[in-house]
Amino acid sequence: MRYAFAITGALLLGGAAATMTLQQPLGAQQAQNEPGAINAVAPKAGAPMSFADMVAKLQPAVVNISTTQHIKVQQQNPFAGTPFEDFFQQFGGGGGGGPITREGESLGSGFLISPDGYVVTNNHVIAPGAQGATVDTITVTLTDRKEYKARVVGRDAKSDLAVLKIDATDLPYVKFGDSGNARVGDWVIAIGNPFGIGSSVTAGIISAVHRTTDPGGYDHFIQTDASINRGNSGGPMFDMHGNVIGINSQILSPTGGNVGIGFAIPAEEAKPIVNTLMKGGKIERGYLGVGIQPVTDDIAAALGLPKNRGEIVARVEPDGPASKAGLKQGDVIVRVNGQEVTPDQSLSYLVANLSPGTRVPIELIRGGKHQTVTATMATRPSEEELAGFNPDGSSPAPDEGDETTSESTTEAIGLTTTPLTPTIARQVGVDAATRGLVITAVDPSSNAAQSLRRGDVIVSANGAQVSTPKELSDAVAAAKRGGRDQVLLFVQRGRGGSGFIPVKIKN
């Protein structure tokens, strides 16, 4: 698993669950009659006295998945640099520096979705466990201990889903349910093979829906407190009707064990991908061609916008859909195809779920004014081709003897800057055609010191291009006159590293 998650509490089930009533303290009835009071209701009799009958039917369709891998590792001589180095090599110790191949294994879970042997699991269950590794065999083991060699029908790394096929007939199988109707507090059951100890069943409730684990990403998870551990990956999460509403994928834990925070891929997102993979199709996602940043509280304050709404365009790819639609750096995208952009529904998520070739309206804020453009979605490139802003990246600072004749300090934000010249641009690692101000000093007591450094290039301030220290000072002064306590800078750091950074203005 890519994260670590766990649970430590005990789940108490008993006959009282079916006849549970809500006990009210004295005065509770009067409180319920007061205007605005919350009227609590007893839960429906949805928790069974036992899950055993349901589990007995479902468990045979859940499988154990194991792989054998060959991993190339570099030989190490523990006696290198000592008089025993040659002695170690002479008697078979190796250590000559060449790689050797070792065998490894991985374990996970999956479930049958057809009687003729189609199996769904996580992609990371069957993916090579290390760089340079190759997967030789994939074995699917049923609860009756029958083993089958499996082949990969299709896989999608971004959604972390894979479909396998074993040659068998008349197998038990389960069906996908409707995760869209799942509610926080619903009972769920997870079945899998934690730590390779064998088929295990855990129960819990849905803790949250539409949970994201990657800010700005396009994955939404069902969060549960049902115990999920290493080896549960790829196993199913069932609702009380015995339908698969999630695929257990990740856990979150500081220890690597279950602490009650597990994540499952919702069936509504997994099912269409699984169906496409089963048919040998390729997963295509929409692509707008922008680098984006969330509108944080600081950025919202600098731009005078509402919090937790929209995302700001930090970069527009040349000749991409966004560029052709007229989107510009600094635009705040607030709605795509009629759906609002929020922290729980990111721009990436909305765009990725659009089909390439689709024409969609995009509502944005530019210069404080709302406007709408229409973009035609392209096909999302591979992750290796995509790069974002790295605020922790480094770049060389200008040499002490470089051109700094017009250096000036903007005291209100604690920055000393000088116009960027082609010579300085080469030294700080940005394109020679870049226009802006290079930071030559940062006041360590200023808010800017938390995110900016010497060698960063300021391209714009609050949407206005700046190429002289005076233009920067004017932009800061304009923000103060507008009642704002922050200014939003667009900063270039090295080649390919750029983004918006809010900086507080000193009183």
C-alpha cells in the first residue's frame, strides 16, 4: 500500500442493535420543540446481529493475489576498502560492482466479477515493487485454496486499477453497487488478505465520501474505519446488500498499521474504468493544459475573492486547449461545465472526467470580473510529461559581481530586487526571454522570507507585469489602497518552476 492506516477500537454487535432506541436526558423533549433545535432520530435497524450469513456468500468471490518478481540489485562488498576486500571476492562474496538478480514477492487482494474468471484489483498489487524489477508470474488463489495463473487484461496506473483473467468457469462472483448513494455512517464490510495471513473480514462504517488524498488531484475516495492493512489492497468494500461499493486502495497511518483511516476507490469511478479495461480499451481523460494552484486563504485575501472557491491558473501550456480558449495566467477558474470548482471538487477532477473532444464552458474571474470562455478538451498526457510548480525547488543565485545598478528595496514586503537581464537570467536558471525582477535579498523578518529566496524572479504582482522595482512598489501600494493586506506575486524559480505566492504587506 502507498499509505499506512489502521483501527484500534472494538466493534460491539449484539441483539440490542436490532431494537435500539434513543435514550433522551431530562429536558430533551422540551429542547426538541424549541425553534432551531436539532431533532435526533434513532438509527434504522440496519445493523444485523451478525454479518455471518452475508459473509458466507461473499467470501468465496474474494481472492488472494501474489506475484513473483525478479529484482536487479547492486552488489555490495562489506569489506570494500579493507585488506579483506580481495579475500571476500575470492571466496564467492562478489562485490565486483555488477548487478545481481534476486527474487521477490508481493501480496494483495482482489475479487471476481464474472463466472469466467475476470478479477479486479489495484494496479500497485501487480506492479513491479522496485525500479528495474519485472513481474514474472501472477497467481490468484481462491478461498478453497485452488490456484490459477493469471494474465493482465488491462491496467490504469493513475486510477490504481487493474483487471486480470484466470482460465476457469462457474466461479462465484460479485457485482458493483451504487456508491453514489453511500452515506456517512452506513455500515460496510471489507474482505481481503491482510499481511498474507489469509482471508479476513472486518466491519465498520463509512467515515467520509469524496475524500481526496492528493490536493489538486482527480481521485475521490470513500473513507472508512473498517480495518484495512497491508495486503487488503485490491479487496472489495461491500454495502449491506452485498454489492461492491469500493475497492480498498490506501491507508493513512503514522505507524504503517491500521488506525481507522482507510480509503476505497468508489464503484461509480471504478466500474467504467474496469469495463473499458475488460474490453482492451485505453483510459483517456480530459486535459485543459494549465498549471493550477488552489485559492488559499492568503491568495483569496490578496485578490479580494471568496475563500475555498476556484483555482488560479499559474501556467498556460502553449497551443493547448486553455491557450486556444483564451485562458491567461492569473485567471481564477470557478466553474467548469456548470460545476463549481471547490477543494472537494478540484479543477483536475472535473476536467479529467470529461471526454477528450468535449466542448465545455469555463467560468473565470479576471481582474475582478466574471467571464466565460469555451474550451475543447484534449487527451491528458502521461504523468511523466506533466510538471507542476515546486515551491521548494532551488536555483542558483546571481553572482555578487553581476549587474545590480538599479537595485531597489520594496520595504513594504521586505524584498530587494533588480531588473532581470539576459546575463542574470542565465545565472538564476530561467529562460533568457523572461521579463521581471530578480530578488537579490530578502528581509529575514518579513513574511516573504517564508516562501521566497534570493534568485527567484518576480514576473507579476496582482496580475500586473513588473519589470522595474518601482512597478512592484506601485502594485503593493495599490493593494494597500484597496484595503488588502497581501500582494500576490507570480514567481519563476529555475526552469519550469513557477507559481503564485501571496506575501503579506507590512503595516
